[in-house]
Amino acid sequence: MSSRVSSRLKRRGIRAMGSVHRAVYRATGGRVAGRFWGLSILLLTTTGRKTGKARTTPLCFYSNGAELVVVASNGGLEWFPSWWLNLLEQPQAEVRVGRDTRAVVARPASPDERARLWTEITTIAPGYLEYERRAPREIPLAILQPVEKGGGS
């Protein structure tokens, strides 16, 4: 099988798993499919950078005070996840944690923040270390900052 076909199959598999995960999470308010590797899961809705459509992805998150941190590992695959690229283009997004939904603004973790947070996250979820070994890129962390109800960040 060519690497192009393999990449296409991996992408389709990831999308299919994400669809099932989203449906179960929404139906149960996160009581089912709400934890993985010792981390809670949220649903992140970004704006597609090419389509302008809302795109929702289930992701593990780490709480850093009022901020939520998500890992752009894409399972250690060679390409960045679409949600990460969407956030770089349009940092305003929405997260759903359980049944609660809130607006957030995303930013990449600074190098110092990433080093500290990566250690904290991988202590809880060491599976990310395997993703790091496989990925031919540094795995970025997105920091999701809550937006105040009045619209500011």
C-alpha cells in the first residue's frame, strides 16, 4: 500500500472515530467517553480555515487554572491536526466540557509554558510520550483562555 493511500486511510479512520466519540459524548454529557489516559475530554469547536464551517473535535485536556490546555499530537502522525491549523487562523473557538459550553480564545503555549505543561501532562498521560517519539515534529500545546461574558478575553 502506498504511503499516500495509507495517509488517506488514517485520516478517514480518525474522522470516523471522532464522529462516534462526539455523538456519545453529546448524548451522555460526557459521562461516557469523557475521560482518556487520566485526562478529561472536551469538545473543541473551531472554524474551518478553508470552509468557514464549524468543526468539532473531542480532545483530552489539562486544566491550568482557568485555562484549558490541549495537545496537538494527532496520534503522533506526521501532520498537524486540522483543529490546530484552524486555531492558528481563527483563535476564537468554543469548548464543551460535560454539558457546559463556553467561548475561548486559543494561543500556542510559549516554549517555557510548553516545557512545564508537557511535563505535567505526560506525568498524567505518558502515552503522549510515545506520540512524541513517533512524530517528526514538535507537538504543540494550545492554551484555551475563557472569554469573559462581556466579549473580552
